[in-house]
Amino acid sequence: MICAGIDAGSRAVKAVLVDSRSLATLGSSVLDQGVHQDRTALAAIEQLLAPRGLGRRDVARIVATGYARNIVEFADTTITEITCHACGVRHQMPSARTVIEIGGQDSKLLRLADDGRVRDFAMNDRCAAGTGRFLEMVAGKLEVPLGRLGEIAALATNPAAISSMCVVFAETEIIGLLASGAHPQDIIAGVLGAIASRVAAMVGRRLEAPVAFTGGVAMVPGMDSALAGVLGRSVTVVNYPQMTGALGAAILAARSCGQSEKG
Amino acid sequence: MTDAPARITLDQWDVRYARLRAGGLAEPSYGGPLGRHLADGDRRLAKLRYDNSPAALRLWNFLLTEEDRLFAARQAGRKIVGVMKDLGTAAAMAMSLPNVTAFYPDGAWWIPCLMEHGSGVLEVAASLGLDDSFCPVRAMLGAFATGEHFPRPDLLVCSAGAVCDDFSAIAQLVEHLGNAILWWEMPARRRPADGEPAVPLPAGFTAPASQVAFVRGELDRVRKALGELAGLELDDQALAAGIARANHARGVLDELRLLAYSAEPCPMPALEMLIAEMLIIHYCSDRDEAPAVLEGLLAETRRRVDARLGVLPAGAARIFWVNPVADLRVMNLLEDCGGRLCGTELLFCHSLEPIPANLPPMEALARTALADPMVGAVRDRAERICAEIIRFGAEAVVVSRIPGASHCALEGGLIGGIIGGRLGLPVLEIEAPELSDSMMPTLRTRLEAIVETVKERRR
């Protein structure tokens, strides 16, 4: 039997299919989020099913998560990103005690108990300074592909000091830095550091190792080391970090079917 | 529509009201359909869900007619006293006089929530220099300036000293508008030093005897001013009678809270409990009717508990709530997300405690005033919250912050840390402005997540 998870995020819709018994991942897809969010979610799941000659009826249960989860009308139920990311991380990295997730428009901190349950969590979604949107703004301003930010930042010799308090002010700072001749690599390294500082402020004194890093921003090379530098702890990027929420949702769907062989 | 406990909309209430009236529902003078308050401008009411009991109807009507009551009191020649930055003490003193009506101008912070953008009080406050970087209590300044929400008081008393910066600034601007204020000083409560004479306070706190004596002296000035205003001596006998009345109301509320927060399934919604608790600060300007309203709510709650009836499905996540919300919708949202209220600390827990009746009245009032959670250390407040969490068996805690409120901004994280460390419960911090419509999705995610966390912990 197959179960599915859909993470309808602010920037992308992710879908994962799992075997409900073994919880093995059967496939995953990512689509850019659109105006018609329900249709995008449907397309993401059908993109997985069609090549396998499967239809919606072959999926025993679908769980939707993400900020647009309630728009996914074909889902059987919804579960928050907090619970889904915890589940997805637990599946991939059972030893994790702290999860940092940075997505397109928010960032989250999860503290996990030994059995993987959420002990506590905090979210930042009032300010873009600790989110992927900050990186998008910088990439656009510096005319650099998003995927190359980390590579370029690695060349920095004198990382710039960027405000970690507000993206709007940070943009002004970046314009000023460019005007004063600062190198793009130093600016990018400064931005990665600013995001890491913002997340570290949310973490406060609540950090317990091992630390798992997930969410779309975890795919940016160099972001993990920027975080590790600020936190003073090593940070492990989970496999396919963008898919963690959808994976967790799929696993929770399987669990609710009562068929999974694993917890 | 059945009579089973339920949360219903304003429209549904008006239908139900017609049916109850046809069935012989007896109402006080301020009774009537809830929908009329919407027509009067309380737009927020259309977006709330209410308990469907006649007792809740009475509670809402009592709350929403306070302005009428105050203007009627003025017409009747009663003396109007505004007790600012006072959470139950000066109000109890003022209401010990037969010809005085006391009210709580600070309560104007709820006007924008009830009237949404229709009141204009925040805009007026902004024009007077207080924008949205200040606590929502700035609505009080707008209300004083427009004079539309309460009559100009004959006497204004306000505590100073251990008061948050925002409130201090707002109150001073109220005075600059030409509203003379009798200031009385409340010191920051401290723990007695070794060997220093100490006295116990309500809520389990202690304070140096010298601080209590100082507050007693300050309250004596208030007492004198109240007596002069009323043309009557506010003697110990009158104060003792006022304290007895206050303690009766507090006792009713205490019983209501214990039942509502402990019983399973949840017998009374969070929103009605929030309003009920708020009544105790200043009785909605009617010292005689407020206890009766609370008694009605208690009787309904008891009836439901005895019949094992709930207004929410059994098994809701038991949430302890810290700090009042500026937007009443958030209390509905908690329940929509699968939670229920299971204890509160809304910044005035000392007003829920009985005023010591075995002490001289002014001593008792001074000790009660000094037990205010906002004038002591965060640690004291957190300890009190921990005790209440244990009392009601809460499974998680929500610390609610109000943008611009300087007190909430700093305390929330510290309290959350202490609670989490001591009790090991999940603690969620949220921030909700007066009108949180645009934030509802994110608030929903957080509240759903804390409910999921609680339910996962039960397994």
C-alpha cells in the first residue's frame, strides 16, 4: 500500500510517496508554488503517480502539511509542519535532538525527546531575515544564481557585517556595500552569517546536540557551516532537506493507516 | 438547534435568543439579543463564537453595556472614579462607597478589538504621539480624548512606580489632556532581606513589612480622596463590607475556574472564561450585578459538569494561558485547533485571591496590592504560574505577547524558560495584535502544533 505526504510551502510544493509497510521512499517531486495552490499540489502528486501507472485511488492516505496545507482539499488530513519535520528528521537521523528548519518564509526550531517526539518548538515567521527569502533577495540583488551562493561565499576573505534584524534594511546595507566597493563574496558570506545569527537568536540556550538542519535553505552550500559557526556545534544537513516535511507527512499517513512496520 | 452546550455564531445566537424569549427567558435590564451590539459598532462580535447558554448571554450583555451603565451613573448623579493601573484594589475601595461607581479606563484597550477600525481611538492616540509601537492600552488615551466611551471621571487615581514604561507614558498624556490624576506609588516588590521583618501576601508571595507599610500609606491617600469625593467617610467598617463583597465575587470566580479548567469534557469555552476573569478587576462598573453574573455562569458550568456535558469534544489538549489576548478571536482559535483552556495567568492573579479578612482593611488591601504579579520579579510570577499549572493539570503552556506591550515583551521568554525547565512542559510563545486577522494562519499553525505535541506526548 502507498501513502503520500504533501508539503505545500510558500515557495514550493513537495510530494513524497512511501511504501506504507516499509516506509521506503518510492518517489518525490517538487514544483514551484503557484497562485492555484491546490492545483499545484495535485500536479505534484500526479507527477509521481502517473509514471508508475497509478492513480489517486491507489494511495491509501494523503497527509498535507505546510502553510497552505488547508488548501489541499484532496488530502485526507492535515498535520502541521512542526510535527511533520520532526517525523521526517527522526526517520532519517534518529539521534537528532535539535532540528533547525529554514524554509522560504519562516524558520523553526524543534527540540526532540529521545523517542523523537517534539518537546518544544519555536517559529519565526514575522521577519524574513532568518529565511530563504533573504537569500533570494541577495541573489537577485547581486545577480548570482541562488544555488551558487555558498560556493561564492566560500571565496570570502572579509565577510561583511550585515544587519540580521530586517531584510529591508539589509537590502539598503547591501546597496551601500556594493557602492563602497565590497566584494560580492564578502557580502554573501555576511548574509549567510546574518541568517545564522537570526536563527541562533531563536535557538537561545536551548541547543542540544546532535543538530539536524533541514528545509530548502539547508540546500545552500555554506549555510550549514555558517550555522555551525554561530551555534558552536556541528550541524548535519539531512538527506534531501527540502523534502523532509513531505516525507514526515507521508510517514504519518502510513502510521495512521496502521500498516507501517516501523514506529 | 438543541440546548446541548455548544459554541455558536452571533447569527445563531440571535435565532436562539428569539426562541429563548418565546420560551419565557427572564433577563436583567441590560438584556437583549447580542446582535444589537454589532449594530452599535462592535464589529468583532460577528467573527466570534459564543457559548450558547443564557448565562453566557447575560455575561456578554453585561460586558457590552458597561458604557451605557457609566453614562447612566453620571446621569443619576453618582460619582465616577477611574481607577487606572489598578487591578482590583482601588476599585474595591471605591466600591465600598454607596454613591461611587468605579471603572477601569485601561480596559479601553479592548475597544479596538471589539469595534475593529470603527472606534478611531488608536488613530486619536497616534495623533497625540502614541503610535503602534506602544502598548494597546494607548486606546485609553484616545478614549479620554474623544469622551465617547465613558464619562469624564470625577476622580482619577493611578499607580506609579513599578509600572511598565508604556503605561506610564500613556497615563501622563491622559493627565496632559486636562484629566487631573491622583498618583499613588507602588514600589517594585522585593523579597525580604535576611532578618528583615516580612509579611505574607496573597498568592503566596512575601514582602518586607516596610514595603507593605509604604503601600498602606499610599492607599490611605486614595482613601481620603475617595471619601472627600463621596462626601462620606470611607471608614474601616465600610471598607470591610467592600472587601467582603469583593471576596464573595472572588470566591465565586475561584469555584468557576476550578470547575471550568478541571472538568472533562470542557464545560465552558475559553472566551467566556476570559471575560469572566476580567470582570473581577472592576466588576464592569456594577459591584452588585457582577457577582450575580458570575454566579449564573457558575451554576451553568456546574450543571454541565454534573451532567457530564461539554462544550468541546473530550480529550482536548489542556492549555494553560499566560497573559491576556488583545484579540478575542484567539481564544476561539485555541479551541478550533483542538485545545481548551486549563488555567490562566492574565497579569492580575492577585485579584483572584481573597483579600485577607482577618486583618485591618487597609493592611489587607496594601498586601493585596503588593501581590500584583506585575510589580514583582519574573521568577515570582513564574513560580505562581507553575503552581497553577499543577493545580489545573495543564499539559502545555501558551505565553501570549501583545505587540508594543513592554511588559509582555521581556517577560514571556523568561517565564517560558522557567516553566519549561521546572515542569518539562512544552511552552509556546505567540504574539497577537488587537486585530490578528492577517496572522490567523500562522497563529493557527502554532496552536495546532502545540496541540499535536500534547497529543503525541500522551501516547
